[in-house]
Amino acid sequence: MEYFNIILQQVCFFTTALAVGFISQRIGFITDEMITSMSKLIMKVILPVMVLTLTASSGTRSELLSAWPFALLAVGMYIIHFVISFITGKAIRLKRPEINSHVCSCTFVNSAIIGYPIVIAMFPEKSGLFIAAFLVVETFMTWTAGIMVLSSAHGKGRIDLKKMITPMTVGLIIGILMVLVDIHPENVVWDTLTGIGNIQKYFGLIYIGADIGQRGFKKLFAGPKVFFTIPVKLLIAPLCVFFIYRAAGIADDMLRAITVFSMLPSMLVITILTKEYDAAPDYGSGAILATTVSCLVTMPVVFYIISFF
């Protein structure tokens, strides 16, 4: 039950930070322009710095190279999510482009802002390795399979590999290189960068709360089928991932860590991409609202269930 208690503590933390952001937006302290600027600051500065410092401090060269099994688990997780989301989309009779939005909303996860703090709290010694391995897979899957699904909403799917080069992937590459050449800084500059990266768990959640306040809840009720993303994304998929990998004999720490990533709400970037490819953007926005709010309840439920196994 130790992991379950950690999840409960993290949910209390998430709820408080989200509420601060939501209330601040509603009373006008955070404007729409500020929300846009916050998003850019998070994605282009804070998260890349966090990924850099966390990866570079994750362990030795041999420990980093030994993390490849977790990358394979991440690939398998995405495949399981994709299959489940496609089947459920067909089951509720979604047509293109809504089914494209449904598949991506139920497949891709908000790992950076919600997932990383949980993994760090649960696995302080191995979190850097888990996050580095997952980020490599996540980046590749988002900008290949994700773009292929969304771009096929109105025609033939395509892939844009150029978009894989982001500040976060640059930070990841630098961090991996530092581990491989055995560079482990211990100075004021590095401590400052680490501190900047650490604020993402506060700043990012306040941003999400403000973003929810800006979007409002009308999008949820405009398309009731979007509520199916809650059980599919937050309960069915993570429990399937857990029991499939448990049956395969995966080590407990990796099993719990990949379950954390699997049970997260929909990825924020999906909202931007559904608009870019005109893949039912209202459905994508509704799915993010629904899963982000609901995960505060479903995450403890998932870990309470798996605590018996």
C-alpha cells in the first residue's frame, strides 16, 4: 500500500495546484495571453531543463544502458492503448475524424506535467532512467504514429519527422551524452538549473488549471461521447497494461512505473494537433478536460486495485 499512499499524496498536491490555477484564471489574475506565455515557457524552458538535469543525474553509464527494457515496455504500452482505443471507438460508432481524435486522446499521455512528479516520488533513485527511456519512446510515437492517425482524419496519413526535434529532446540528448561521458556537475550553476527544472511540478499544474478555466466545461457536454474516454483511458487501458505485463513476469518496479505512465490523462499537445489536422478538435479538447479532472479520482482507484497483486 506504500505506492497507493504516494498516489493519494500526489493527487492532493495536483488538486490543490490545479485549483489555484483554475481560480486564478476565473477571477482574472491569469489572462488568456498569460496562459499562452506559460505554455511556451513550460515547453521551451522549464521542461527541457528538467529533462536535462534529471537525465544527467539519473545514474552511471551502465545503469542508463540497462534501461532499454523499460523503453520496450513503453512501446508495448502504446500498442495496447492504441488497440483498446481503436476497438472502443468502433464500439461507440465513432466516425472519422472523431475516431482519430479518440484514438490519440486515449493513447497518448500527459507524462511531463503529471506523470514525472509521480514517478519521481515513487522511484526517486530510478526515476531519471525511467523518464529518459519513456521520453525517447514517447517522442518517437507522438510524431510518427500520432501524426499518422490525426493526419489521416481527412485523407492519407503522413509523418513529419522534423517535429521530433524539440527543446525537450535536445535536453534529453545532452543529458544522455553527459551520462555516457561521465559528466556529473556539482556546482552552483547546475544546482540552479536543477531548481528551475523542479518548479515544473508547480508551474505546470497551475497552467493546466488555468487552461481548464479558459476552456470551460461546455466542450464536455457538447459531445457526450467524449465521456467514454474516461473509463477507456484512465481505467481499462492502465489495468490491461498492468495485468498483461504482470502475466509476462515484468519486475515490480518497472511494472508499477509503466502503470503510472499508462493511467495518466490525455496529452496536452493532442489538443494543438487535433486543431492543426482538423481532427475533431472539440472532441480532443473535451477529452483532455474530462481525463484531466477525472484522473484525480481514477489514479488512486487504479493503484488501489493493483495493490492487491
